[in-house]
Amino acid sequence: MPAAPRRTRRRTYALLASAAGLATAAALTAALPADAHESHHRPGRYQDVQLLSFNDLHGNLEPPSGSSGRVTELQPDGSTKTIDAGGVEYLATHLRQARRGHPYSVTAAGGDLVGASPLLSGLFHDEPTVEALNKLDLDVTSVGNHEFDEGAKELARLQNGGCHPKDGCSTDQEFQGADFPYLAANVLDDKTGKPILKPYWIWQKKDVRIGFIGVTLEGTPGIVSADGVKGLSFKDETETINKYAKVLQRQGVQSIVALIHEGGYPASGSYNYDRDSPGAGSGISGPIVDIAKNVTPAVDALVTGHTHQAYVCTIPDPSGRPRMVTSASSFGRLYTDTTLTYDRRTGDIARTAVKSANHVVTRDVPKAPDMTDLISRWNTLAAPIGNRPIGWISADIGNTGTESPMGDLIADAQLAHGRELDPKTSLALMNPGGVRAGLTYAAKGAEGDGVVTYAEGFTVQPFSNTVNLQDFTGAQLIQVLKEQVSGVNAAAPKILQPSAGLTYTLDLTKSGADRVVTDSIRLNGAPIDPAATYRVATNSFLAGGGDGFPTLGQGTNDLVGGDDLSALEKYLTAHSSAASPIAPPKTDRITVVQ
């Protein structure tokens, strides 16, 4: 595949006040010849290339609220403080400031830039976010699992442009698509056996060339709706990167960066914690560690994502040499600034000179006017829909805990919707990962305290899943509950949120499937009959066996209902009013023994 032609840059540099970056740094320190960093004068042997990166934006154009809009910073005395962060008006300013003085600069991302987005972007199938990313001058990104929320055809539309096949054009102009390539090296079309999008892309400026390979996590089919990945195969991340590293090398590209939508978990929640102390990579765990240890030494750096964590660390490659691995948290709260020192003599990165730091997207810099205009324009279109009241609450309804009030409320809403479709519906189950936020009592706009707007409901359930009904035997239902804590969910349990009437004990002192106490499972006070048939409401994601619940994919007598947000809206409207707001569920359906 030839080098991609450099698109016409639309970058403009406003005169902005400089702001000190809050950063954590990791560096591979070894001396280079004296001309290593003389990039502003003669083209010496070494050329510094700035790599700016971020990941998991999830359509957060406006500053995220609450804890989603803060980062934790470790202080010299060992204490921590939180800093408000995020918002593309500020991200644009920070990136534009960071690029100053760096004629060789490339901006890359690690996937999940769209999907599970707030209403401002999600209502318009994330066209506003793609438009914002174009203005940010993003050069390249890997796909993430959320890029498949609406399926491969919709992902192709985000790349290539055109109006939505169902909802049409969002504005009076046709959507132009992304100026940057989405890379999907390990996502293959089952019919052709080839990647559905470009597997790699080559950045070039003058005589400097760097190849980018993009992959998403191999486990994507287990965490997105089955319809979204129908006809696709997701291959091993490491094997795929190693394959295309050879392809790039055959084209004479020796400098390679992998964009991987898979990540790790640092030992500290502070973004500036030293991940390399006391030893290389020891401050991080999770899938990315094994990937990093096995990706070919031909790859010079790994930009990662998916876990929404912040880290800049080194992990040894298969030859034992340390290699930079980075992740910039989520929601646009951080960006990573990495210096790659390019050796013109070898065409490779001088790995010993790589240095990297995460910087906070603080909100104390001027807002980028073009992003303010973009947000205002799309908000004007979204406001009439988003500001509509759909219910009233008497207090905050949170989404944290083994069983959350928000999860219970959604399950109750889906049970009510199920019973409208079929009065025989017995219960509903909601996956915790589908509950993206809680509901806050305090007014966010002019709607008044306790009012739930459509925009707030959309933030809670942005996936556009349907509520599906299926028949299961009692034995299958018991198995579903045990799959919460066994199989692929053994190490990290996924506790389904139950509708009212379903109760059981979760004994965390036990292991595996035994943690769900079979004899304790009751429906409206009666034990589950293994031979009886139960009508169960779930969202379409779970109905396809998602989140490690294969038994939920084996139901019979399927009936597809309305979308999940409409079910929640209808339930809130029916069960609350300004004079009689709905109270948070008590979360007493699962008894947890620890």
C-alpha cells in the first residue's frame, strides 16, 4: 500500500496565551550524538518528531461533568488533588499550543472516539465529533469497539461521508466524513478475508516516514451488539501488528507506531504516578502487558486505550529493550506528548531517546473559537429534543455499586415495557456497562431541580438498543445468573441489574459460579423452578449473548420491542410527576456477603 497522500492541512494557529502543562514524564535515557535534536537548522542525522495522542473521547465535545470531568494529580508530598479537565474547546487549544515550534508533528488516537456519546454528538450519529476531530487536525486513529455500535456500514459512513441511511442528513449539508483514516488491521470481512478499512497508514514529511498500524481488541464481539459485528472476524492483536510491521518494513518503513484499542490498569489512579517505579512496566497490569511484551521489536511505541486509564511507561519488547506504552485516560481529559527521535541514517526511531508525558487538558486556557462555534451550532439543533422533560426524581439516582439504583430503575422500566408487549413477561435484566451515568437531582440547565430531561436520559442510555423478550427455562435463568461470576466473567464479575421481584444472595467469600447461591434465587418470593418457562426482558446487546452471557443468546420465542431509552422515558413519565417524583430504588434485590 503506497504512502497516503498528505491531506491539505486546515490548521490555523491563533495567538494564544501559553499555559504550563501538567505532565508526567517517562524517558528512555541514553546519550545521542550532539546533532540529535538540531531540528531547526540543518537536517542532521536525527530529527525529533512530536507524536500527540489521545483515546476514548466518546463524543465528549462539551466538558464532561462530575468525576468524568476531573483527573487526579499526585503532589510532591504524596497527597492528591483533583483538576477539572476536558472539553474539545480546551483540547483544541492545548494541542495547537503543543504543536508550536514542532514542524514535525503528527496526531494519532487509540479508538473509541465515538460511541456511548452524550446527546450533543450521539443524537446525530456522532457526526459532530467527527467534524470536531477534523478541526483538531487528527491524522490517524485505530478503531475501537464502540466504533461498531451501529455496525460496520455506519463506521464506513463515518470514514467516507454521506447521510445516515435511516435518519437522513443531520443538516442542510451532506456529512463529509473523516479527514483522517480509521485503521482496522485485525477486523476482517468474512467474505473477502481482508480488513474492512485500511490496516496501516504512513505519515511522511520530507524524508521522515513513520508507519501507523491500528487494531482494536480481539474481544470486541463480546462487548458490542451481535448485529454490529455480523460477518466480521476480529483477529489477535499481536499477530496482526507483527504481520503488518513486516509489510511496512518491506516498503522501507522502519519507524512504526502501533495504535491499539486495548489497555492496562496502573497501580495508581493519579495520572502523573511514575509507572516505571520500581521497575519497567511494574506499575501496570492487564491485557496490554502481554501484548507489549510480544509485539515485534520493529514497533517503536504503543499508543493504547479502552481501559480509560492514564499511564506513560516502558515495557520490554521481545528483545528485552524498553519500549514506550501510553494511554491518555478518556473523555478528552488528557493528551500524551511523545518525542520520537528519527534516525535518518537507519530510517528508524532511536529508541533510547524516546520520551513521553501526559498533560492535563485544563480549562484555564482560552477556548478555541472554532470549537465553540461547532458546539453552539449542534446544540441549537439538539436543544428542542434534549431539553424536553421526561420525568421527575426526588434525589440523585446513582450508577455505582454492585447493584445500582440507576440499574434497578432501568430494569424496572424494561420489565414494564416487556409486559406491555407480553403480559407474561416475568423479569428484566440490565447489563451494568450499559448504564453510562446516573441521574442528578440538581438542575443542569433551566429545567429546575429534580427534572429529568431527554438529554439526561440519553446520557444514561446512549446505545439505541432495543428491549427484547425471550423465553428461558428456570435452569437457564439460574445459569445466566451464575455466568455473572464464572466463565469469562470469573475474574471481573459483571453483575446484571435485576428488576423488582428477582432476589438472590451473592456470596463473595466463595469462588466461581458458587458465588451465586442457587437456593437463594427467588422471583416474587417463590423459588425458581428449573423446569418452568420464564419470559425475560433484556436489551438487544445481552439478547445476543454479549458481556460473557452465552446463555442469554440461547433464548427462544424472540420478540423485539422498542428502544431502551424510550422504555425508560415512558416509565419515568408514567411513574413520576412534579408533585410526586420517583424515589431512587433501594438496591435491596441482591444480598451481598463479603
